[in-house]
Amino acid sequence: MSHPAASASGRMPWVVWVLAAGTFLMGTTEFVVAGILPDMASDLGTGVTHAGLLITAFAAGMIVGGPTMALATLRLPRRLTLVLALAVFAAGHVVAAVTGSFTVVLAARFVTALATGAFWAVGFVIATSAAGQANATRAVSVMMGGLTLANVVGVPAGSLVGHVTGWRGLFLALALLAVLAAVVIGRFVPRTRQRPQMSVRDEIRALRQGRLWLALAAAVLIMGGVLAAYTYIAPLLTDRAGIPAGAVPLVLVAFGAGALGGTAIGGRSGDRRPMATTIPAAATTTLALSALVPLSTTPAAAVALIFLMALAGFTINPVVTALAVRFAGDAPTLAAALTTSAYNTGIAAGSALAGEALASPLGVTGPAMVGAVFAGLTLLPLVALAIAARRGTTRVVAHGAGETQAPVRQGTAEVTSTTRR
């Protein structure tokens, strides 16, 4: 499912924007619970701390579900997989909205996360294929832009709807939107069949690529670094920078604007110069987080550094996602799913360690310090990828018999892909 004309002109195929809309919807449902958690806890007869498991369950479902569902749906047509994922997503929200059991809601959140992981994994593969190799990173950035926009627009809007209609009304609205998205995707995503020769073994064999794991490590570390600081940014702003609590949402808008800008920058420059884009971005993220510790006493400096942290940190995401899919060669679905797991693993690890740092003598500056360490460590796998590219050793594992090697120039690395006769 390639679109040569789209690749030549640089325009994104319409299907990529449709998939970005689906990503926006699913990203909204992942994070909106944080804004309505007290309401859900009260209605379900549990404490807020216990209700927080609804967020943990979704993250766990994303970590485990992406790769699992990618393999489980490997032989299904990709369009059918997307439609089924949205159908399960909608059903999970309906079940959660009509039950009074916290356990059932928790299970529904986990199942919904499984569907989300499947959608993102297959969506990334369709988007990069539709855009063509020359625009693959841009296509990923458009899809990830949907996720970023969910945090900037979807979550605040969803929280408002949840407070007005109740969380059950919000969940039913999300279910309805998922049904509409399934109809649109069924209409605009071209009908294709999975390659009959592809198998679970082929997908797993692609995981032998060392460069794939370096890209995944970079995804874990950079997301862990940015989210470590972001998760506990409110105490830093109010207690240290002296920003009024009512103005904190405005700072979060600045963070979202930086994230959107970074995703766009990564998409624009990552196809041509992946390492020259990601390595300076990781270094800038590290410096911004490090500077946040001494300079966060000044409100203007704190806001500027938070914007810079988001701008630089999110520049890396579409590039390493596209690299992971590329390194997997003819078996990209599992690799795309693993990138989703990698980001959620980074979120979980970074947030957990930041929470420990916040409770330590480091206080409100602890999360930023944890984030700086994570971001600094991101340079290790990125530099390793750059060294491998310079040596010309980047090869994509071959699959099956009767294969020929076709070298393709990508950035500074010669990527050797495989084609079947």
C-alpha cells in the first residue's frame, strides 16, 4: 500500500490524517481519566488512590497488549484489524459506562488498552507504507501529533465534558466517536491483505536486529525523561517558581505547544538526517532539564525551559519510531507495537522514579533531576546508532528463502533491505 505520488510531492496521503484522528481519540481516552479520577472514585465507591489503578491498568495493557495483539492479528487484513480495534475500544467504554463495579471498569480499561496497542501498531505500519520511505518519519510524526494534540486539546475538553455530563457520559461519547472512526477508516483505508508468507516467526526474527533495540531503548529513555519532569511539574511551578495554581494549566499548554512543535520538527528533518536530528535534541533535552533545577525559581525561566524540554524531547519520538519500523524490514508490525510498549514503559519508569525523588530530600527538583539523567542516557543508544550508520553496518535481517539484498541509502547509513523474488 504505497503512494508514489504522495511520496514524490511530499504531501501526506489522506489515510495518514485519518489514522492521526484515531490516534487523537485513543490518546484522549488514555489520559483523560486523570482529570476525572475523583469523580470516578466517588461514583464507584472507592478511594482516589485505588482508582488510580485505572491509569496503571491502561499503561499495563499498552505495554503488554501492543506486541501481543500485533502477533495475534498478524494474518488479518490491516484495515480489518483497525476496525476491530476500534470496535473493541467502543465496546470497552460502553461496558465501563453501564457498570457499577470498579473491577469491571478496571478490566474494561485493560481491554481497551489492548485494542489501542493493536491500532497504533498497525496504524504506524500503514502510515509509513502509504507515505513511502522518503516521508516515513513525517507520516509517523503526523500520527504522533494526534497523540500530542490529545494531551493539549482532547484531555482538557474531555475533562470538561466529564465534569458536565459525568464520567459515564464521557465514556459513552468516546464510544460513539470510536464507532464513527471505524466507519471512516473502513471507508478511507485501502483494502490490503497481509502477506501470506509473513508469520510470527518472521516478526520475531526481525527482533534480532541490534539497531532495533537501540531505537527502542532511546524511546524508553527520552519518554521517561520528559514524563518524569512533566508528571510532577505542578509542585515545581507552584512551590518553587511561585506560579499561582490557577496559571498552571497555561504552562501545560506551553508544554503541549512545544511537544507539537518537536513532533513536527522530527517529522520534517528525521527522514533526511535522523542522527543529526535526534542527538542534538537529546542533548538539548538534558540541558533543559538540568537547568530547570537551579533556574526554576524564576517563573519566566521555568516556563521557557519546560517549553524547550518538550520541543527537544518530542523531536526524537517520530524519528526513533520510524527507525524501529525500518530496521525490522519485512516484519514491521511487531516492531511498531514494541515502540508503543517502549514509550509506555518509559512513562511508567520515569514517573515512578520521579515520585520517589519527589518524596526524597531533593523535593520538587527531584523529578527534573531524574528526567535529566534519563535524557542524558538517551544519548548512549543514539550515538551507538550513529556509529553503526557511519560504519555502514546497518542491515535489516533477511526473511525466508530466495531473497536478494537491495541496498538503499537512508541518511548517512546504508540500510540493506530484503526483497523476495
